[in-house]
Amino acid sequence: MEPFPPLPPPRRVLLGPGPSDVAPSVLQALARPTLGHLDPEFLRTMDETRAMLRAVFGTRNELTFPMSGTGSAGMETCFVNLVEPGDKVVVCTNGVFGTRMAEVARRARAEVTEVQREWGRALDLDQVRKEAPREAKLLAFVHAETSTGVLQDPGPLRELADELGALLLMDCVTSLGGLPVELDRWGIDAAYSGTQKCLSVPPGLAPISFSARAVQALEKRRTPVQSWYLDLGLVSSYWGSERAYHHTAPINMIYGLHEGLRLALEEGLEQRWQRHGQVAASFQKGLEDLGLELLVPAHERLAPLTAIRVPSGIDEARVRRYLLEHYSMEIGGGLGPLKGQIWRVGLMGSGATRSNLELCLSALGAALRDQGWASDRARG
């Protein structure tokens, strides 16, 4: 067979729910020469990456580092390390990723109570309190639900976890680097994220962080962690001072994460959060000026990701195809019960810019006009 020539991927404007556009200097970092996973220079890079992750997570937790794998690997890491067969686990679900957490907990053989809330709304704390069993081991929730664009306030959940005697686990895949994430101040015991959202690094690593209380629970396990690969007792020996071999780390991905974190801290976390908020506010106002309706009430909306209701009579997949073909732009569709009913637009990380929001508004308007749509609610 003739060898295939290399095919450069088309240049896209990535405005979907992830991955986001990768910062140019991150791409350069990924192309650095690969070192061995125990090379002294690479070990220094690991230590710096851990220090920067603690700053971005808002924590002093010693057990903070990126797991090899995407955000879902971070999710599994938290559950398989903290949950043993028969443990009572409460999972708050108001979208795809809460539902996924519940499934992962079941596979860890926990007794799962899934408190379900309408997709597109924040949690009802009275409902969670009413349905949660007493003396639960773990209370889990999604800070920024990528499937709906809902933001969840962690504060009341810490209070509820204390009532239950539970550890508090938070999914911050779509919030880390784009919204305030302050694990220590909020009393979060375990958290996981991904690199491909607001950090503007390609997918492939899952930053995690465990509090001292969560580490204690890990040390008191009666049974082995069901996953050898995700066993933090083993992986932490490589990331810690022992440098004990566990698996060959994805060296170049860690270069990329190092640069993504460096950029976030160079910009300043407060300024970065403010930029995401300002871009989102302008974008969401622009959508309403077009006559489009947003899924989530204003006080519960994410900044990095906006869910837009598909107008009646519009083929939502055709709109996404139009954007890809005419603007080389990617936005996301709905998942689960919202499939075909919403678009999801991510203005994240290096993609959270005024030029991207204006381009997206213009492109959406053109795609809708292509289907003959005109709203009597449009304000120009």
C-alpha cells in the first residue's frame, strides 16, 4: 500500500463545549523535545506544574496533580479511591455529568442516591436534604454542568455535607481557569477537572486535588482500590518525593499543561475570571438581541458556556453544519433530553474574546437567515 501523505487538519474556530482553542504557546510547548519521565529537568517541570495547579485550584492540598487521562478519568479517580463497596453516596444530577458520576459510583459498588433536578436549573437544596440518606460517605455535585450551562453554588452543599458527615466531591471540568474555584475556602474534599476547557490545553490530562480529610479516608480503606491504574496510593508515589515508577507519564502533555497554567497565572486569576464574565455577558445580551432564548435563568448561568434554545422550525444540526462549512466554526448540540433542543457555545480560555463573540453572533444570524428565520423579538 502506498503511504498516505500527512493531512493537516482544517483550522477551526472551536466554540463548542470543548475542546477550546489551544493557546499558540501551548502548542509550542507540546512540540518541545520529549524527555524521559525520570529526567531531572522533567521532574522539575512536574513540581512546577503541581505548584501552579494548587494556585489555580485555590488550595494547599499536597495531593494535587494531573492524572493521565481526560476529565472522565479524573471523575473515576475520585470515586474509585474514596468509595468502597456498600458506601452510601449521594450524587446531585441536573445534567449529563451528574448522571455520569452516579453511574461511576454504582460501578464502584456504592449504594447510590441520585437526587435529580430539572436539566437547565441549579440544584434545589431542600430536595437534596430531603432525599439524602443520613451518614453518607460522599456527596458529589457538578460545579459547572457542561451539558446545560448551569453554575452551582458550592457553599450550601458544604453545609449539607457536614450534616451528613460526608466528604464533598466537586466536578470543576468547565470552571477551572474560567470561574472562581477555591477548594480550601469552599471546603471541597476532592475535585477533578480537565485541560481542554478554560485552560486552553488539548484533552489528555485530568487535574485532581484531595484534601487532608480525603487522604485520611483513602488511607483508612478496608479494600484495595478497584483500579490499579487510578490508585492514588500508587500514582502519588511517582508525583511525590519517592518518584517510584508507576506508568510512563504523558511528558509532552504535561509540558502543555505547564504552559497553560503559566499563562493563567501570568494573566492573573481575578482578571481571567473577569474576562470570561465580561465576554459571556456581552455574548448573552447579543443572543437576546437576535431574538434567541437562553436555557438557563440569568442568575444560574455559566460564563464559559452558554446554552441557547433552538427556535421553533429550525433544524439545529443544519445550523451547526452551516457554521462549520461557511465559518469553519464549531459549536455544540444538546445531549440527552436536550438533544435537538439547544446549542452549546463555549467562550473559554484563549477563545473567550470579543472577536470570537462577535464572529459567533454574526455567524449564527447568517445560519438562521439561511433557514428563513426572523424573530419579532430581534433588536438588531
